[in-house]
Amino acid sequence: MYMDIEEPELHISTSAVKVWRLSNTIGHGIGIFSIVVLLGLDYRFGWWSWISWVLYGLTVIVVLSAIYSIFVEPPLLQWTWRYGVNEEYVQLKHGALTRVHVLVPMTKVEYVKTNQGPLMRKFKLYNVEIGTMASSHSIPAVPEKEALALRAQIAQLAKIKDEE
Amino acid sequence: MKKRLHPFRVVLSIVKILKNLFFPAVFLFIFHSASEAQWVMIGRIGLFLYIAVSLIVSILTWWTYRYEFRERTLHVYSGILVKSERNMPVERIQNVQKHTSFLHKLLRMTSLTLETGTGGDEASVKLDMITFSEAARIECLLNQDEEEKHDERMVHFTVSRRELIKASFTSLSFFAIIPLLASFYFTIDDFFKLNGVTKDVIDYVMGALWVLAPISVVLLIVGAAAGVITTYLRYGNFEIASDEERIYLKKGVLNESFFTITKEKVQAVKLNQSLLKRWFGLVGVELISAGNVGEEEMETNSLYPFLPVKQAYTIVEELLPAYKIETDMDQLPRASLWMKLMRPSYVWLITTVSLIWWKPQFWYVSLVLLVLIFLTRILEFYNARYKMSDTFLQLKTGAFTTVLLVTSRQKIQEIEVKHSLLQRKWQLVSIKIANRGRPVHFSEMADLPVESAENIYNWYANRL
């Protein structure tokens, strides 16, 4: 432990890795598809040469980004994400190389809500979003039962009405 | 009893309409004064129609806009076709702003803005044309609970002429003359096609340096005078006063603003010092408040931009007795300097790569940029200070302009600490805190020693 502070203990769902891999694959797939279409058009109509260079550059960036966000990032993120809730505050921690700790006092919590996309619904996962006057923080990929309990718990501790 | 704004409200609308139509009118009636073209005629008819319709709308708007105070709540009724009613409980009103523009002054009227702490369009009510006695009546209504305290208002600062002149020099407002002159020149040039003449004049002046010197001196004097005048108009009559619960600010000569802020709503105090202000020993004081401050009067939030440093500290402590500004603050360890210097600069990388790619002959720009970036970082290191006391946190950051933020544990909304691989190697941590405000105010301090960051985090976590 690098800093001598109380650290949160709870993990997020291990299915998060699958969900993130899938969604990042879809996202990058669309990106690569668009570039291929543009390259085809470029080849067919003979656009200015700088456009080809930009497209080749983009391809390299998208491929590198795909490798990182499909193979490297999801397990790292899942492995390092921790959260904790008690009467006093909500604590979040994430990141492998750069580690981030966030501390939000319960009295400053304005709202708490859960949301899920179609992929997350398939794996019965929820994002739990905690909002303050200043900003909002999202705990990603929490299993359904825990997420709903967490939402109720934070709402109760922060003395706010439950929000869908 | 429901009240309307003063009928002069319509005059205000008319002035606004005419102001907006000034350029189209000049275009249609002066530039094309002799034109009989159909579109010019249509444009002119349209212009008159627009004026007529806006006039009717503004009269109806004035007629339908009514307000009243009933059961300690402000009710506002408005809308010509779609009627709406707004209720604003008096307890919710945080700040009161009185603004008397030049036009208001001519008409012997004023405007009052009542602000609640919430966000959105509905956050404030502006009564934009009322008599001074009506304004006084409303202010009295709002302060009913603490009427007797009203007399104990204490004046902390009034601006003197000498200070105003000093202020006008540090604000560099005399350089404002340059763009003004330039735009003036280009406008004339466009209209009268001076191309040939001005070129001759410039050639002549360039040829004779002895003419150039007096011209620049005159320009400088005119610029300085303009600076002094604008500063005087903005900050003349400046006064800071307070009683037990509120702070009162007054400023402006032609456009007068009067601003009230509730003390407990002050989230943080910010002291800004530009390079010039540091040389003159002046500091700008800003109060970060949760209330919604109207856009144009945003700067009223800043207490006074040119206070002498010592006086600034005492005024802040007088205004907000809970605040105590420590002058003896901690410095960053040497390792943070290395950390700051080691951090990759994306601006430099992108500039250098683009230079190599497109304009390799300008390679030295990259070198100059690098030196500038390093200089900024070194200054950032030397200026950085921090201090934590029982209830307060002070952070001082910035390279050329420094910002000292003082806030209490209660007013900090959240804290974020982070450390990268390299920072861990050098035992450093960056912290970021958030304060309420519009917009939300974030303060960041990079590369604190790990023990100090731990202290700050735990200090915040063990809140009462």
C-alpha cells in the first residue's frame, strides 16, 4: 500500500471484463469498418494524397487503441476497481499505473441512480452513479442484486429519495 | 397586492430594440438611402413592422408581468399568451443584486436581482425597472428577521483616487487603446478607401523617426488616460461593507452595482496575483459562492481586484471571521521539481512533430517552446505552497499568475488523490478538491509529498 489511508474493499463483477471486451470490440469494429470504406472510396476516386496519409495514420491509431482496449485495459480495470460505502462516505479507487482515490462524504451526495446498456443487461450488470453538487461518479459493472442494494443503501444513508 | 414594474420598463425595451436595429437601420437608410430597389423597400417596411410588433409585445409583457410578496414568498406572474406563475420563498433568496445602469440613473430608477442558490434559468428573479423606494421596501422585506442588525454595517474598504490610478496600471487596461485604434483605422479605411493616403503617411513617418517618437508618447498618454478613465468608471465608488450575516459590495460610477452575499454561502476565498500585481504588491480577492450570479455581473463576485496584500488578508478575516489565512505555508520537496520537469508535454510533442513534418526550417521554435515550458514548470514549483490547519486548507498554485485558495473542510465537496508510477517512485501524490459554485470550482495541486497528501485525505475523511 502506497498511501496510509483507508482503502475500499469491494470488487466489481468479473463479467465486466467480458462486457468491456465485447463493447470495445464492437466500437473499434465500427471504426475500422468506416476507415476501410473511406480507403476504398479514396482508392476509387483518387482523393488528395494527404487524405490517404491521414487515413493510414488513423488505421494505426485505431489498431493500437483496439489492442489496448480489448486485450489490456478490461482485465486491468476490473482487477483494480474497488469501492466502499459506510455511514460517513463513499470511497472509490481505480487505475493500475496511475491510481486514483476518490472520497465523497455522504452528506454531499445529491442523488444515486443505476443504469445499464443492452450488453450489461445480458450479463445482469448495472452502473451505479453517485452525484454530488460538484460532479458525478460511476461505479461500473456491479451485479444486479448488489447494485440495487447499494443504491438503496446510499440513498438511505444520504437521506435522499430513491431515484430510478 | 400584485404590483407591476414601473412603466419606464417599456422605455428600457424600446432602447434595447433600437440598439439592436441600429446597424440594419444604418444599412437600409444611409448606405442605400437613394436606392429604390424592391428589396430595400421591403426591408424598410419589415423594419417598421418589427418595431411596431416589438413595441406592442414589450407593452404587453410589462402589463402582464406582476409580482407580490405574500406569506414570505415572492410570487411572479408573467406571460402574454401562456401564463406562468413562479413562487420563490424569501428564505431561499441568497444574494440580492442592485444594478443601476446609466439609463436607470437618467430615469431615477434601479433594478433588483434576487438569486437563489439553485442552478438553471429559474434561479433568479430580475425586477428590472423599479423605483428606489420600491427597492428599499423589498430589501427591507427580505431582511425582516434581522432588521435591527442593519445599522451595524461596518465599512471595510473604500477606494481612494491614488489606488484607482495604481489599479489602472496593473490591469494593463491602457493597452486596450491598441485594438481600439486598429479597429478605428480599419473602419475608416474601409469607408473612405484610404489605402493610398495612409500608405504615404506611414512611409513618411517611418522615414522620419523624430516624428515617430512624439507620436508614440502621445499614444501612450492617451492610452494611460483611457485606462484610468475606464478603471474609474468600473471601480470608482468601490466600497466593501458587512454586517453579521452579509457582505455588501458597491461599485461603478455610470453603471452602479450593489451586491449582497450571505456569509455562510461563501464556499472559498481565492486570491489572485498576476506578475504585475505581484510587483505592485496588490492582490485580487474573489469569493466563490454557491449562489447563482447573473452572467453579466459575474465579476461582482470578485471582491476587489487590486487590494494591497496585507489589507486583503485583514479584510478577508474581518469579513469572514471564521477564515484565517496562514502566511507561513509549506513548500514542495525537491523531488516534485524533477517530477514536473519529467512530465511529457503533449503540446511540445505535437508542435515538434508538426514542425518536423511541415516546416523543418523553423526547428528552433520547438527549442524556444521547450524552454518556455520548462520555465513555466520551474515557476510552478517555486510558487506552489500548501497548508492545512484544523478546519482550513490552503493551496497556492500557478506559474505567472498565482492563485491562493482558502477553503474549509465543510465546504469541500469531494477529494481525489492520484499517483502515477513515477510519482510513486518519488513519493509524490496529486490532489484535487471540488467546491460548490457556478460553475463547480476545482482546485488541483500536483506532486505533494505523500505524507502531506495522506494527512489531507485523512483530515477530510475524518470529518465531524
